[in-house]
Amino acid sequence: MSGTNRADIHPGLAVKIVLKKDQRSGTLTSGIVKDLLTKSPNHPHGIKVRLESGDVGRVKVIG
């Protein structure tokens, strides 16, 4: 499942995100969602979230 729909993502969910600094390389960072930062119902590049670790990025993989 991709991370483009806000309805699919909620706090406590395990996801893999791409950080701003890793957008060129595509390196993914795993973590647990703390906050959803994107307000729109969907976003073509992935919903922006804050992980419990404090990292902020766009969701690429759910689970």
C-alpha cells in the first residue's frame, strides 16, 4: 500500500518514509507515525508525517 491517501495513515502505524535530505537517493527510514502533517486527503508524493523519533518525511510504504 502506498502512502498517498491520508485516510490510510494514522498515529501508531508502522511506515517507511523518505526524508527531505534523502529524496534524491530514495533512502527509506522506518518508524511509527506520531503526527500527520499533510491536511489534504491525498498527495501524489506521499502524506507528510512526523515519526515518534522526530523525523519528518513523506510516507512511501505502509507496514
